[in-house]
Amino acid sequence: MGKLCELIELSSKVQGQLFTALNLTATQGGTYGGIETLKGRLLPWLGNTFLASGANVSQDTSLSLMKESIDKDREMSELKSKHDEDVLRLEVELNATMGELKDTHTQLNDSQAELTKTKTETGGDMLASEEEICILRADLRIARDDAARYRRQLNVIGDFEREIDRLRSEVNILRSEKEIEQDWSAFGHLSIVRSNLIRVRSRSPSPIRRRSPSPIRLRSPSPIRLRSPSPLRRSFSPTRADLTNSIRHSRLVARFNDLYAVDRLDMQDRLRRYVDDDEMVKRIIFISVCESFHVAKMAYRSFRLRARKFLSPIHRGPISLEDTVSDYIVRNLDLYDVEKSVDDVIRSMNVNPKISFPPECEFALLSPFIREVCRVAYEMQALEPSLDIPLATDGELMSEVKYRRSYDSEFTAPLVAFHVWPALMEDNSVLIKGECTTRRGALSSPRRSPSPNRSLLGSTSRSSLRSRSRSLSPRRRLY
């Protein structure tokens, strides 16, 4: 009974699927699709109470069903075999892919290890390269300092050679002057003898007329004709100061330009290592130049007074005393005590309330620059006419004739905030323009507070430094 029930259930399922297929076939066949088959085969079955017992399936239907079953079995076996082959092939490919994946994973690990090693080596090389760069920079800095030192030594050697040439020329000039003075002294002696003879003849005419007509006529004309013309021509010739004035003028103007274009920039670079404020650096350099000119002028005046006092008792001849003093100063420019002037400039800068310097440094750092400015300023005073710098004060009205504005100026501001470089004047006319910085509100800009403790360089003992506090000087000039 159970098997029969199972068969009924299976047949009902098959019938449901058959009716579904018939419905779909009739639907897809259009309005008249498959209607003949339904009429010829299905309707008679339905008229006989749907396959009554004892009804037989037609032979065609059983054969077709068997053929379809065989075909289905063959297709199933082919699909199974194909599936097995595909599975085997996929397993082989999967194994090959797994092997490649393992090889790739191994290569990846090797590459990562090599990358780590390369990264470590590169980091070490970078550290070594940075150290080498630092060492090379230090060597370059040392080489530049050595080159600058050698350059200064070459300049000193060149100065020594020029000084030797100058001394040789002066020796030749002194020799020629010695000969001239000897001739002049002989001529002066003869002139004195002649004047005495004339004075004696005027007082006692009779003895001189009897005794000295022939000596006067025979002896006095001879020395006058032979020796007097040369001293007379040379005595009225220009002095050394007059002859070299234009050359010294051109050389000093060029040296002043070099101080602005080269020495000033070098000193700015040196000061920026200790002072962060660029304006303070420029103020320090400008005030050092102004103080150097002031001290050099005072030293020149003092030396001129001493030279006049020395030469006035022994001066004689057609050349004036002032010309002789000027010529003496030009010949003895090397007698200028520049080190004393440097000490005076540093002492003045130490008490200047407008500039400050770090406590660990000294204004003696500017000594080479101050020394050169003092020499140039001293030699400028020996020119005719002398060269000088004008008075400069902060907050003054900007003069386009004397100054040009710096690159960081406010070009519409009319007042000077601070000066960078002084102008060079000759007889109230500007030879070289200075440089200044103009800003609005220059009069209300705060003054720099002086450094609390400053040690200054003593003039008597330059090797020892005396520290003292900076205070306002009651007699200060404004720059």
C-alpha cells in the first residue's frame, strides 16, 4: 500500500508538471498552437474519466519516453564526466595557483626584507651624508676665513710695497730738496754778504769806493748768474702737497666708495652673528664712521698745531708757513697715531645711548673697520679743500641731494628714521651721496636702551679691558 501511495503521489506530481507544460505550450503557441494535439489525444482521455484503469499508453508515447530517458541519462553521464574533468582541471590549476602564490609570498617577504635592509642602509648613508655636509660646510667656512685672511695679508703686503715705493720717491725728493736747499743757502749767504757790503758802502762811501769796486764787480755777479736762477725758479714751484693733491683726492674718494661697498658689508655680516636687529647693526656702523671722522679731525688739528709750532722758528723763504705746514703733514702722514684714535672712537661708542651691543661682545670687534675709516678721514683733512661728512640727526628732513633711500624705506615718508652711510662733502657740495632709511613717525620712534654693562678698551693698556656701566655723556654730538 505504501508503494502504491508513493506511485499515486509521483503520478500526481508528474501530471501537475505535464499540465503546467501543456499550459505553457498552448500559451506560447499562440491562439491555435497545439490545439489539434489536445483535441486528438487529451480530450479523449478526459472523456474516459482521465485515464481509466486498464487504459494503455500508446506505443509511440512509450518509445519517445524511453528515448528521452536514454538521452537524459547519456547527457547526465556526459555532464558528470565533464564535471569531473573540470573539477580535476580546476584542482590542478588551484594547486598550480597555490604554488605560485607561495612563491609570490616568498618573493614578497624577500623583497620586504631587502627593502628594510636598503632603508636601513639608506638611513645610515643619509646620516653620514649629513655629517659630511656639516663637515664640508665647516671646512668651507674655514677656507673662506683663510682666504679673507690671506687677502688681507696680500693687501698689507701691497700696502707695504706701495709704502716702500713712496718712501723711495720721498728719499729722491728729499735728496733733490737737499741740493736745492744747499744752493739756496749758498745764494742766501751771498745775498747776505752783498746786503752787508751795500750797507757798509752806504755808511762809509769813500773807503769802499777805494777798496771794493773790483771785488764787487768781479765776485758778486758770478755767483748770482751761476746759482741764483735755479733756486729762484724752484722756490716758487708748487709743494708736494699741491702736486699730489688731485691724486690723493681721487684715491681717497675711491677708498671711501670701497669702504661703503665692501668693508661695510663685511662688517654687517660680522655684526649679524651677535646682533639680531638689522637696524641696530646699521646704526652701529654709521655711528662708528661719524665718530671716526670726528676723532680723525681732532687728531689732524692737534698735529697741525704741533707742526706749526715746530716749523715757525725755522721757517724762511717765499713759501708761506701754512703751505709749509701742509707739505710737512702730507710728507709725514705715517706719524698719525691711528690706534689712539681707534681707542677714542670705541670709548665714545660705549657711552652712546643710541646703540647697544650684547654684553658678551665688545665694540673692539669693529677695530679693523674703524682703523681704516680713521686713516681715510685723516688723509681727507690734508686735502685742499678738505673732505668731510655732514651733520646727521635722526628725524631730520630727507634731503635728495645728500642721501638716497635704502631698499626697505617708505618712499613717501619725508623724515629720516636712521642713517646707513654718511655723505661726502667738499666745500658744501656733495661728492658722494649717503644712504638713509625713511619711515613715517620717525620722530616718535623709541630710542634704544644702552647695554647695562660695557667694558671699554683702554688707551694706555690695550691688552686689558676695563668694564664700566654706560652712562649718558653731557657733551655728545648727534648723528
